[in-house]
Amino acid sequence: MNFINFINYFSYLCKMKSHHCFSLAILLFVWISCQTRSSSNIEAHSTSEAKIVLPDFDADSAYHFVAKQVAFGPRVPGTRAHEQCANWLQQTISAYADEVVVQPFSARVWNGEIRHGKNIIALFSPEKKSRILLGAHWDSRPTADQDPDPNNWHKPVPGANDGASGVGVLLEVARQLSINRPNVGVDIIFFDLEDYGTPDFADVSFHRNQDTWALGAQHWAQNPHKFNYRANYGILLDMVGAANPRFAKEGFSMYFASDIVNKVWKTAQALGFGYAFVNERGGDILDDHYYVNTLARIPMINIIHHDRKTASRFFPQWHTIHDDLSIIDKNTLLIVGQTVLAQIYQE
Ligand code: AHN
Ligand code: ZN
């Protein structure tokens, strides 16, 4: 029953005799409970007295943030698209956060060259001691070395799912945080230079070193934006926008923070997303969270599309030129974003 119907019915009843007052009271009660139930807002019970309402994640808004990044072109460090996207990210998140810190750094990449990167860090309620860290990488891979056509190996990856999806979800989380404050403080980090790792075609077996990945996260973990920075735990999002997602419980996340993984997966399952947040242990994925765990010693988990059944273990277009906007599924953005929001507003 919508509000207009109810008012019409209410005025109809008012014209009748007073013994209808009782039925009117019942009707009012039923209508209010229907409204409460039909609302998609779910009440999250916090540890303090106050009840906090869980906001609705807006997947259209998240999709728009993904599309905007992809439209710059591949955000490969050293290119104009990379520089323009950095400025846009800083500007966009500044409208939502209490404070934004941009952390420039230089790093030596797999072939010995120097690249310049920027980690972008947004602080929400920076005065709070109890904090949750959220992260995603914003750079795109310079080499589509998993493309079936070798002619594409030296082309950049559009990075719609591998990069833009996690950032798009977190920008929408940031927008929600600006409307509705949870009990905890939140820090959102957009890591740069995650995806510059040694390409498969490179003949550099002697320095095919694991540490060529996640260069921005390595820099931040050794130089956090605040002296003595601590967070209760962290959640990294990577490849969270393709259709038919499968989020196995990633190996390093289980090794360093199994309690957080299980808590977040239970939250997702309670929201009805157990078809993607499966109770299955995945392999170890070297990603930004690995260095947050090992260097900064903050427990951080990775929500990553990770499927033992595909050849790459990731989504089918991973590190190909086909990781473009056409593979982004709003429902995947929704289930990840709503899970992250539910977790934050429960703390
Ligand atoms: C490796 O394949 C070594 N790491 C996967 C991490 C990654 C790449 N995330 C996005 N692109
Ligand atoms: Zn990648």
C-alpha cells in the first residue's frame, strides 16, 4: 500500500462512525510495519546503544565511477590518462572525505626503469581511534600479457574490472560515508602501481621477482600517511565487477586474518550473496594486501574474483585487451559494495 492509498483509505474511515477507531489503529499499525519491512534499509546493531541504519549501496553510482575511470583510457603510470585520472580521483573523493592525502613516490619496475606513482588516501572521522582500512588499486596494467593474441601483449589493459571496479565501489562507499557516519573511522586508499609486475613474455627469469607487484602498497606500508598508523583491519577489493563472480577465501587473507574473512563472508551470506561469497579456500594471490599484512602488520583481507575453474584463476578477460566496460556487471558491484557497507556499519 502506498501513502496516497493509505490517506484515501484513512479519510474514508474518518467519515465513518467512531467504533472504527479500533480498526483504524490496527490498520495504521499494519501499514507502518509494512512500510518498515518493505524498506530495503536493514538495521545494523552496533556495539554502542545507538542503532545505525545500513545505507543502500547505489550500484548505478558505482558503475558511473567505473565508467568515468575507463573513459580516461588505460591508467598506465607515465601516461596522460594516468595523470588525469589521479587528479579526478583526488578531486572526487575530496568532496566526500574529511581529509585527503596524496602520496607521490618513485619505484623501480621489473625492467629497471623508474616510474612515478601516487597513492591517494581519504580519511573519514580521522579523530576516531577505531578504524577500518579499505583499499583498491587504481592503475592499469601496461601489458596485456595474457591476451590470446600475442600482437596484443604490448598493449595496455583497459582495466575496467582489474582496477576500476574496486575503485568505483569504494568511491560509492565514500559517498555513502559522507551522508551517514558509522561508529568507526574509515580510511580509503587507492594504491598505485599494483599492476606493473613482470610480464609473462619477459626474458628476465633471474629477476622475475615477486616484489615487482603492488609497488604502491609496498611504499605505503613502509611509509604510512600518519605516524604510527593503525587500523583494526583492512579490506582490499580487486576484480569486483565482472559477471558470475566467485570470491573464494583467498589464501594470504586466510593465513593473516581468517577471522576477518569469515566475518565478512558471513555478512555477505546473510545478505543473500552466498552464491558469490563461497565457503571455499582459494589459492594465494600476491596483491596489495600481502604487503599491508607483512610490512605494515595490519590484518587485511582481499575480496578478489578468484575461480579455480578458469585457466588464469581470475575472470576470463584478465590481463587481456578485453577487460573493458562491457564486462562490468552492476549486480557484482552491488553485492560487494553492500557487503562492505554492512560490515562497516555493523562495527
Ligand atoms: C599476480 O598475478 C602475481 N598477482 C595478481 C594480483 C593482481 C594483478 N591483481 C590485479 N592484477
Ligand atoms: Zn592485474
